Amino acid sequence: MTVRSVKLLSDGYFNIDMGLLVYGKTKYYGQVYKAALKPLFVICDDEYLLVDTGIGTLPERVRKFYTMDKSKDLVISLKENDFSVDDISMVISTHLHLDHIGNNALFKNAKFYAQRKEIEYAKKPHRFQKQAYLKEYAEAVPYKPISGKKEVVEGVWAIPTPGHTPGHQSVLIEGKARYVYCGDVCPLKENYEMRNIVGVLHNPVEALESVDKLREMGGRPIFSHDNEQMEISV
């Protein structure tokens, strides 16, 4: 068995309108949600792997638009688990929005993977997605492109789940248990359990199809921004 353990880490929190997390639910519009930033740490026999890296330290021109709680960040979270940024050998990005790749540049020894469609889209996103991408974040590291479903390392699969962005992917981990890191297809438990798609969308039809794909896969879903799911059971 290649996958030895799976653990949620933290890069803090940021405030976001609930309407951006759940599509079309008008009672959520204007409600502020303290969204968790939750990279996933996967220890394999031959790799120390992260799924996403959080928001990092935003450039000043962008920071003013976000209210954040960075009392804990990813570096501290790794240290609490007796690891450092130098130990990480692989990073899989669900997508290239700024709140998922902000610490990429810290991991000098890592190989980086994302879907080819996402890498290309980040170079020239549509106007309605443009603010979610930072050029300096997207270009901070060289990505190894993935096209479609791929076993990146034994027991760890990249699964295309478009809709939130064109090249969004989720990550299936087969270890002592089956886990599915949903990314922003299902940032909250509600998205998954009630089939309510996320509010930030590139294609709503694909987004719902991706939610259903994750539900059909089974296993234990991990929600990228849910602030009540901060631990996962083995």
C-alpha cells in the first residue's frame, strides 16, 4: 500500500459571501461565511504530497478585498505535524484559483500537477472568472499537465470534475479508507449532500454532473472550504 496516511492541514480562513458557495439560494446572499483553507496532506511510501496549498500571502493590491484569519498558516500546520516545506515532493492543484495555489512557491522540491485545460485557462480566463486568478500565482511554478483521469502516484488519482472552472479536478485517495478531496465542486457539505452546485461557475451543467460523479464514487468526501469539517477520520 502506497498511501500511508491522510490529514487535513490549515492555511487559515477567509471571509466570503455564502452566495458564492451555493448557487441560487437567495437567503445566502449577503451572508458572510468564514471559509476554511484546507490543503490535504497525503503521506505515501515514496512521496509527501499536498492537494492544494491555500491562499498564501496575497499581494497588497488584492489583499484589501479579503478579510482573513491567518493565525495559523500552512507552514505552521506542517510544523505541527513534524514536517517542513522542504519535505513536500508533490503538489496536486484542484484548480488555479488564488485561494488554492497561494503557497506553491514555497515548495522548492515539489513537482506540480494540474489539468492541462486549467493551466491554459488560467492564462486567459473569461472576464467573470478573471479576479479569481492571479498571474503571479499561476506562473510561480512549472506545472506538469494532466489530460483526463490519471493515477499520479499509486493510490492517488486525479479525476476531472469541471464546472467551477474548465479544468477543475478532484482527487481520489485509496489508502486505509477511500477519500475524495472534492475541491470547489463541493466546497461545503451542502453542495455534496443536497446536490446544490457552487455559486462561482464556468458551466453549471458540468458542475452538477461533477457533483454527481463524486457522489457515485463514494468514499469519504472532503470539502475544501467547510469550516465544520476540520478533521477527517481514518
